[in-house]
Amino acid sequence: MSLKYRIILRKNMTKGAPEGSKLYYGQIRSLEKTSFNKLCDMVSDYCTAKKGEVELVVDGLINVMKNLLDSGNVVQMGGFGNFRMIAGSKGVAEKKDFEVLLFKKGRIVFTPGKILKEITTKPTFMKLEDNKESSGDNSEEKPGEL
């Protein structure tokens, strides 16, 4: 399998670039989203568990992870990777003035393990056909978007 990409024209982000200059960049595009049901079907094809059993196990895993992360634990999942919860805060001039209310919204950070890191070392790429939306600043892919 290959990562699909488009070539888009964007603002030149090189340090010291002239004002208004633009360069062409490669942008990875996800074309499909795999549903939870399909994922469970695919996992059941690799083992003796039925799709419903896989769904129960994954659902249980998510609930246990939620509780562990909410308690401040790092959840280690072997070669898959680690999950941890972080939150930044606003700063104060004096230590005595810091309050819990200064923390911003929490977020979950995933650090891939050995199994997933391996696929990042030598990805293959496939160029998508150019279309009108593939150039310009408004075609920028947002994190979490397909």
C-alpha cells in the first residue's frame, strides 16, 4: 500500500523567504475511513475471535484506558505504543498564585511503539490526479480530517 498525495502551492515557510513567495509541497491525503465494525471484522479474520467478541474486547479496552488515563497513568500497549494524558496551563508570576483553573483542556498523546514506527521508516507514495482543489492555501488538510 502507498500513501496518496497531492502537490499543492502554499506560502513559502522557509526561514528568510521573501514576503508572498510560494512553493509546491506534497500533501498526504486520506481517501477512506475504516469504520469500527469493519475494523472488528478485519481483526476477527486474523484470529479465532468472532467479530462480536472483538467488539467487546476493544470496547472494554477503551473503557479501561479511559479510567487509567483519567488517573494520570501511561497506558503501555507493547509494540503498538503508549497513550498518556497531558494538559498545558496558563502561567502566573508567583508560585502561590497558581490555581488548578489555569490548566487548559487535556489531550491524549500517542507515542507509537516499535511495530508502528517500522512503517514510518520507508513509506511508499502514490500521486493523486491533479484537480482544481489541489492547489492554493484553501486545500490544506487539517489534523484529524479525511
